[in-house]
Amino acid sequence: MSKHVTSVSRRRFIKASLSVAGAAIAAPTIIPASALGKDGAVAPSERVVVGGIGIGNRGTYDLGCFLEQKDVQFVAVCDVKEARRVAVKKIADEHHGNQDCATYRDFREILDRKDIDAVLIATGPNWHATMAMNAAKAGKDMYCEKPVTKNISQSLILAETMRRTGRVFQAGTQRRNLPHYAFACELARTGKLGKLKKVFAHPAGMQAMMSGWLVPETEPDKSIVDWDLYLGPAAWRPFNAKLLDGFNFEKGGGLVGGGVLEWGSHCVDLCQWAVGDCAPPVEYNAPQDGYLVARYENGCELIFREKDWIPLGSCPVRFEGETGWVEAGDSGKLVLSSPELLAGRKVEEIGGYPATFHVRDFLDCVKTRGKPKGNADAACNAHIVCHAANVALHLGRTVRYDNTKNEFIDDVEANRLRSEALREPWRL
């Protein structure tokens, strides 16, 4: 059998090669619409990549608010409980239609991921401040549930850390992004009520407690529940399953916030907004007959009040000026001293204190590097108010606070409660 060799000239070879290359260039490249941000999808370059830390009951609600936003890609969850890791991964994977949500037991593994832009911190309050500081140092923006600090010292360090690192911080004080509360605070701040004389906050329990121990139980394997990591910076104590559920402020030693810190970090935060996010009050009186009165340097009073509220739902606040007053609550409704204060405006009524608007505010600021409504400076001052009031409540007497030195005036006992040691190896 003979073999025929076909020779190809150099000119024909080059011409054929150019024809093939031209055809390749002319052929259409198929790019998914989602990559271009079409059909309602958000292009990858515009997405905020989020990880979650400590996603329990409240955290799962927050996660739902994040997943509602089309520009969020939730890629990782960290929790000391295996059951929660599995549950959150299922939620995220089903939402995104993939199996990409990674799971971690140690939060430091999430913070080490360079692809994550922001974290949702919804651990127990014993972890909030320490976790937030670690996240900031790792270059992450954060949405952090409240109370965000355990004492005055942590509040100051939190604000300073966010300023120094330039991170976007949003405390979970979602009522700052609800229209009726915003309108009430605007009336107070802008002088529409006349000179502001009194602002009222509901503490939902006027108690100062010290945390205790429960009966020791057999500690589970770390892969199921990492008890040591659960305690984190709080004082060590033996494992007890009851400490894993419900809302416990401390999980360790120290002065516990009670209602003054829990609801206070919402209601007092709104009062702080009403007075213009100024420095905290300088005097806190011991409570009498369900009232605890604090006084700002300009003479305006902040009054923690358990009773005598207009029935407008939970977390009520009231602002009184020389010429008018306004009261608001979680029903989404306002009561005003005069309809003229509305000045023809219709204030949207959104009841039930949803966090969706607050999450959106946070994500927008992650993109613009702006300052969200629940920023670290605002959270710092509101929490200092709550902690100082709690000190007066605990000591049962008046305490005076110096906003320049950030300490109580001539009061060794009160100043000891400004901070507490963290358990090794944790640092702020």
C-alpha cells in the first residue's frame, strides 16, 4: 500500500490558521446572566460575601434578613454546636441552590478566609465584644447583635477599635431604621418639641444580678458542643446544658445586665439618638418606685421607667420638650401631643421591629464605607449609659460619671465595675 504525502505551502498554512483564529474570535461566548447582573441577579463584583458566627434563634432570624438581600452570598457558618452548624448550612445551601456553605467550630477559621467581606455575630453576649474586636483586626466588617459589650471598658475599646481599623460596624439595634422611631427622634433632635427636658426608656426589669454556677453535668465531646469555646472570655464554670439555651448574659463571673442592659440597649439607644448621640449622662440616681433617673450635662433627664406607658407595644420611648411630646413603641404607632407635629407628613407604620432595613443599611455602608445608623460610636455611648445605670442599681446609690476621664468620680467601688478580666487566652 503506497503512502501519499500532501505538502502544504507556508502561505497556505498561515492563511488557514488565520481563518480558524478568526472563526474562534467571531464565535459567541456564552456568559451566564447572573454573572452580568441581569434578570434581577447581582453580579459577583457587587455581592457582599458573608459568614455567620453563633447562629442560634436570633442569629437564624438575622440570617433570614441577610438572605433576603440579593447582593448577599452567605458562604460559611461557625458555631460551637454541631446541630446548629448543620441546620444553618442547610438553610444557606437551599437558598443558594448549591452545597458551598462551609462549616467551622472555631470562629478564627472564618476570620482567616480572605474571600469573606463581613460577618454576622450572633453569639451569646459574653462573646460579642471580643468577637467584634477579633473580626475588626482580621479586616472584616460586622453586624453584631446586642448587648454588644459587657462593661464600660469594653464599650470604649470597641469604639476605638472600629475607628482605628476603619471597619463598618452595625449594632443590632434595628429600631434605628424603623420610620416611626426615626421620626420621633427627629422631632426631639431638631427642636420641634421645644427644648428637650426628659427622655424616657423602658428597662423591662430593674434588676442587677450576679451570675452563678449550675450543677455540673457530663461535658459532651467537642465535636458536638465545644464548651470551652462556648465560654470563651467569660470565667470558667462546669458544663450544664441549661446554660446552652435561652438568653444568659454572662456564662461567667461579673455583673450581669438584666433588663437595663437587654431592653436598655434598644430603648436607651433611641433616647441617645433623640438627644443627638451626645456623651452619656453624668449622674445616675438609685432607683425609687420603679424609676431610675440619669441627668445629662445640659440638664436633660433620662428616665428608666417601668410603668405609666401608653400601650404602644414593647420597647416604648417617650421624648418631652418644653412645647410638646411624642411617644412610640413596637406597634409602629406614634402618639403626639399635637397633630401639628406631623406637619402634613404621613409616617409609615411598621410594627414588630423587623431587622431587614437595618441589615440593608449595613450592607449599603459595607459598599460605600459609610457610617451605619447603629455604628460603634453610637453603640458605645448607649451601652455606657446602660452599664452606668446598672452600676447605680447594683450599688443602690447615686453615681457620677466623668465623660472626659471615662470613669466614675471619686468612687472606687463603682470604678471596679467598669471592667473585668477576660479568661486566658482571650484579649480585646
